[in-house]
Amino acid sequence: DTAVSQTPKYLVTQMGNDKSIKCEQNLGHDTMYWYKQDSKKFLKIMFSYNNKELIINETVPNRFSPKSPDKAHLNLHINSLELGDSAVYFCASSQQDRLGEQYFGPGTRLTVT
Amino acid sequence: QQQVKQSPQSLIVQKGGISIINCAYENTAFDYFPWYQQFPGKGPALLIAIRPDVSEKKEGRFTISFNKSAKQFSLHIMDSQPGDSATYFCAASKSGRNNDMRFGAGTRLTVKP
């Protein structure tokens, strides 16, 4: 059984388009995250959702908006895509009292042309 | 600012050797220090973790050494194997609501046969 799943795995799109990445976890965790990993492999947290409430919003452009329909899902919507948005995006989940034990999805490689 | 500093950026070790990756943190409120392992094309996976009340934790060939006074911790991989070749991230987190985990910049380990 896949613990944290993301779709799609690859996403190629043009500048200016709007796209979404979906994430689902079946671990029963109460906190979910989105990370961006750039070409140098640096992992940067973008958002954290706990029980459908946004906990962290790092210095991320407001073109990025997380949407959580329920505790098991945290989708990432991106408006007006830019070249600099090209990266691998990872979804992760954990229990709120065990923030350091995060389970990551397989990643979505976004390429903006 | 980068709250967790990791070195070296890359490391090449011969099979059977010891791999050592070092990290330093700034915020004394951090109370959980995990290491994540990431293979190409995969998401990071929790490898081993330590809390600041112990100075060392060992799991198989992997050992974390922790120096609270120096605010440093390190990962030692004994008898390194080619299958250990991956990118390793140290991280630090603090408990409680509105908190998150901060990652080091990563170390690309190559174990040569």
C-alpha cells in the first residue's frame, strides 16, 4: 500500500498556465506538507496543513495555493506558472506531535517551458 | 537564513569505509534531529533520528553522534556499501503547533565498489 501518493509524477507545461498537483496519504496523519526541491537538491518547506488549517506559509508567492478537502488530502494549485517554478515538489505527512518523522511522496517533477 | 548547516556537499568513499556527514544547528529550541536518505527519483525517507537527551544512537551500520553543547550532530555509516549511495539530509525540528522541520543542504554520497 502506498503511504503518500502524488499525481502526476511528471508535469510539463508552458509559462502562464495554471496547474494542480494532488497528494493523498493513507497513514491517518493529521499534518501534511508541501516541499520544493530545486536543482541543487535543497529542500524548502512551502506549506504545512494541520487538521485543514494552514500552519506555515513560508515566503512563497501567492500564486501557490494549498487546498485540503479533508485530512487525507493536500493539493497544490499553482497559477500563472513561471520558469523559476520548475522543480520537484514533494508532499509529506506526519503526526503533529511527531513533526520530525515525515513520510514523503515520490515527488512531482514540474517543468515550465 | 539557513538554520541547519550540513557538510560536506559531496563525499566519495570506498566500499567498506566509513562515511561521515556533519551538521550544525543554531536554534536551541530544536528537539528532534532526524536524518533522511534520498535515492534518485524518490522522495526522502527517514533513516535514523535522535533526541538531544542522548549523545549517540546506533541502528545497524548507521550511527548518530550528538553534541548538545556544540550544537552539532553527525551521521556515521560504517562499512559503507555501494547501495548506500544517495543524498543524505540532516534536519532539525521542534515540537508544538506552528513549528516545522528545517533541512540541511544535503550531502551526495558515492560509495565506490
